[in-house]
Amino acid sequence: MAVEHVVVILYLGACVGIGVWASRRSLASADDYWVAGRSVGTWVNAMAIMASLASGGSIIGVMGLAYAQGIPATLALFAGAVVGFPIASVLVARPLRRFGRFTITDFLTERYPHKVVRLLVPTLIILSFTVYIVAQMKAAGITAQVLLGIPYETALTLATLVFVLYVSVGGMLAVTWTDLVQGVLMVAVVLGTAAALVIQVGSPGELLDQAVAVAPALGAAPKHPITTDLGSFVIWAAAVPVIPHVVMRVYTAKNPDSARLSLNIAMLFYSALVLAAVFLIVPFAKAHHPGLEDADQVFLAVMRSEFGPAIRGLAVAAVLAAVMSTTDALLLAVSSAVAHDLIGKGFGARVGPRTLGRVNVVVVWVVGLVAMFLAYDPPALITVFYSAAIGVLGASLLVPVLAGLWWRRANLAGGVAALVVGAVVYLTVQLVPGTPKLSAILFALPASALAMVLGGFFGRPDPAERLAAIAALHQDQDDEGAGTSAPAPVVATEKV
């Protein structure tokens, strides 16, 4: 058996082992399964957040995008994610951690208690994240195909079975510890590869000069409409503060201050990963592999031509880590959207914890297998593909969340209107033929904000007790160890 295969088998076995270990705790309570007992430390959580966002798109996809469309277009997209981190840290992390629940839907349904919110938010999460998972699976399949010689479908099936297994039995605790290992592996392999290439060429400047000499378009302004780049920036800046698998990470933190610090540290690791990929690895690939038919194979071509079997095995493991660290968080978020948000809240006490536990497992397997079958016929340029899917979450959720936390005039009418208008405008514009890629968010986000303002000024004011509960989320208090278990509801609800 080749060295590469041994390295990958050991890595996959370790992931399953962590899941089995975590299952002893995670299946005991909802707190342990969904938010790891709210006991995750700052540095572990930071690496887990970074790993959950630094997906197959951030290793395979970001390099493919830079290779195909140039560095400026790629930086526009990923700069949005970097901006999204401080927005989440300053405006979202502390009050949501004090709110102390499980999901973004928990907050929105208590801030805006309406059936439309309860049904639409998890539905958007399920649809958007299924597309996101398909993109990640392509990265896993082509990596094993190129570097291990395993057929694409076989590699895709094996990777899916592994991460579905440990997520379904281990919950957030398994996801957290596997993400820690995967995050460290990603950073080490990508930064190590970049450093080795720079040493081989001589300096970062020489590396860029060689690449531009072969492909001048690498550093040129993109030929597509500027609305595409602006849209990609806004999509990720709007999505990171409200994207469900990041919000669930906020809830896992020991306290609100730890949640904020974790986001800031994660931003630094994420930035280093993307910048090394775009400015060092992609230019080397342009200079030495200028004619790749599939741009998403940039990293794989470099690893295959420049490094030996052991390093190639680590590279496969690193890409699988990127895929799995995002996909496991996405699967858990989808599972929570179905079991916790739709079934748990829809049927209440009629569905017991044991039944919901079974639903969790079934949902993870069903979504994982559906995404796997869809990934057998994968899309091109996976970063653009999943960014378009994530855009609907930023367009529909950002305004209701920020206004619900910070604007006193935010009310039920405004929240429901902002959610619905954001989603409808985004999907409508996205489906119009000839619309520049990723530009729908530029129409949908202002429309959502306008709907919130109109609802706030013309709708019925919220009850005083609901406003008081929101105000309490911003009051200075001793956060040390706060919220180690889910508190009672803090927002008064009403039937509409």
C-alpha cells in the first residue's frame, strides 16, 4: 500500500475514533449534542471556526478561482469573509451568546414570533447548505482522484460515509475536536507548501514575476462586471455574522467574551491561509502549470509535481480536512434546522428527546447521501457555486438579526417583512437570465433593510417585555462562566 494511502487511512480512522469517543457524552443531552456543553475554550473554538469556514473552497476553490479569474477577483470574494468576522465579533457574538440557545433560528423565532419565520429560516438553511455540501464533496473527490489514483465516485462515497458517521453519533463535540485537528492540519500544509515553493523559487517577488510573465491576466482587473466582485464581497461580509454553523460556534463558547475573541483569532488564521494560497501557491502553479483544464485542480497539480508521497498524503488529508471540517458543521446545522427548529418547535412536548435524537441521525445521513449523489456530477468553479447559495442567507437573515439586536423600533412586522423580502428578491434576481454572477445580494440586502424600516415605522410596536429582554442582552454583567447551560427564554413570544 502506498504511503499516501496509509496517511489518509490513519487520518480518516482518527476522525471516526473521535466521533465514537464523543458519542458517549453527546447523545446524553441536547446541550452536549448541539453546542458541546457550552464549554469550548477560546483557542479551540477559534481553530474550529476557522476550519468550518476554511472549506474545500478555501483550499481547492480559492486557488481555482484565482487561477481562472485572477487574484483581484478572488480577493474581492474572500475579503468579504474577513470583514464579516469583525462584524460578527462586535455586533453579534456577545448578545447571541448571552441569549444562550442552539441555533440562529432560536433567536429569530423568539425575536419575531411568527410561523413564517419558524418555517422559512430552517428551510432556507436546508436548501442553501445542501448546495454548499455538494461543492465541498467535489473537492474531496477530485483530490483523492488526482493524488491517490482512486476513482472520483469511490473517493466521494468513502469521504461521505466517514464524516456522516462521526457527525451523526458525536454531534458538536465530535465536530469541535475533529475541526481542531483539521484546522491545524490545513494551516500546516498550506503554509508549509507556500514556504517550500518560495524557498525553491527564491522569494515571493520572484515567484509573482514568473507567474505574471506567463499569465499577465493573473494580476489584472477582472473582465467580468464590477457588480460580480462587489456582490461576492457583500455576500460573505453579510453571511459570516449570521451563517448558522458559525452562530452555533458562538453558542459553544464558555462565555460571551470568549466567543468574541474566538472570532477574531479565527479571522487571523483564515486570512493567513487564503493569502498564502492566492499570492504564493497560485502564482507558482501559473508559472509551472499554465494550461490546466480544470482550475479547481491547481493545488493538486502542484502537490503532485513538487512533493513526495508522504507530503502528498498529508495534502490529501489536508483537503479532506478542509472539506470535512466545513461539511460536518453544515450537516449539524441542517440537522438542527430539521430536528430542533422544525420538528422540535413544531410538535413541542409531543416529540421526546429520544425521538429527536433519532431524527438527528436520520437527517445527517439523508442530507449527506443526497449531497453525495448530486456531487457525482459536480459544478465548475466550486467557490462561485456555493457562494451563490450562501448569498440567500445573508440577504434574508442579516437585517433581521442586526436590527433585532440593536434597533429599538424593530418589530414583528419589520422582521417578517425583511426576512421574506430579502429571500424573494435574492432568488428572483439570481434566476433572471443575464444577471451578473453573485450580484443578486446588491438588490436583496437593501430591499430587506427597506422592508425592516417600513415595518418598524408603520407596524405595531413590540411588547415592552420583549424590548426589555433584548435590552438585557446588552447590559454589562459578569460573563465569566455565564450560560454554561441553556437559559430560559429571554424574549416574550406571542401568537400571530
